[in-house]
Amino acid sequence: VWAVAAWEIYKTTGDKQWLAEAYDIITASLKDDMLVVWDSEHRLMHGEQSYLDWREQTYPRWMQPKDIYESMCLGTNVVFARAFEIVEEMADELGVEEDSMFDGMDETIKNSINKNLWLPEQGYYSGYLYGGIYPIQSRATDALGQSLSIIFDVATDEMARSVISRTPVVPFGTPSVYPQ
């Protein structure tokens, strides 16, 4: 998320010194993340939903921290895809060659999100994959992940229309997580 903010600051200020500093920090962070949270089989990043830390509302009660780490969440992966895209945009703006470790990572993660997290019968994304070696889709969804999938161009136009028209709404509005 910090990468998204850093890029917006640069686009507003045009400060190349800021851009160079942010680029170095973001690429170092993404390199570490590739070593620690990248799942090469599912081509997604591990880790819990970054903003939903009410674990008893968003994860099955049996899940321990290890299980939550092993999950692969929609919102987290959408933000990672955007961060890799931003690194490419920053490299272009700075006139530097992007690290080959990042080549196509944005599209790889976007494609994997659409392959692994889309719930065709619901018409929106699963909130996360969970369950260890053979992960399954959670039947729950999260509003932020759905929104970011549209804003950051992960969802196709058809998927975006479906998400907008089929995201659950309850009497008090759109819930952060559904079902709760």
C-alpha cells in the first residue's frame, strides 16, 4: 500500500529525488517479499487480509497464525500486483532498468487472482484461499478487495460489472466481509 501512496505523491509533486528514494525502498521490500511470501505454485502472495484483523470474523476459528499466513488473500494480492506495476512505472520514469525478478509479476498475479479467486457462481471474488497444501476458496468475500480489483484493473470489464452488481449489500450498507 505504501508503494501506491509513494507513486501518488510523486505524480502530485514531480519530485525525482523522492521517486528515486521510494523506488529503492519499494524494490528492496518487494525482493524480500518474493523470498518470503511468494507462492510459486499458485503464483500468489501469502499473507492475511491487510486491513481485516478481526480474525474471528474473517477466518475460521480453527485457523492459527501459521494458517492465516499461508492464506492467499484477494486484497493483499491486488495490492501486490499494483505495487509491481508501480515499480515498472517508476523505473520507466527514472530511466533505469527494472529488476528482472519483477518482469511480468503484475500480470502474473492479476491472472492468478482471476484464475484462483474468482467465484463464477457468485459473480465476485473469494476473499482468500486457505487450507495449506491444497488450498480452497473461502466462500466469504471482502468489499475492499473487490473494489481494488476494479480500481487496479485486475477484474476484466465483465468481471467488474458482475462485482458491482452482485457484491452483497445488507441493511446497513456494503459489509466489509460477507457473510460474517
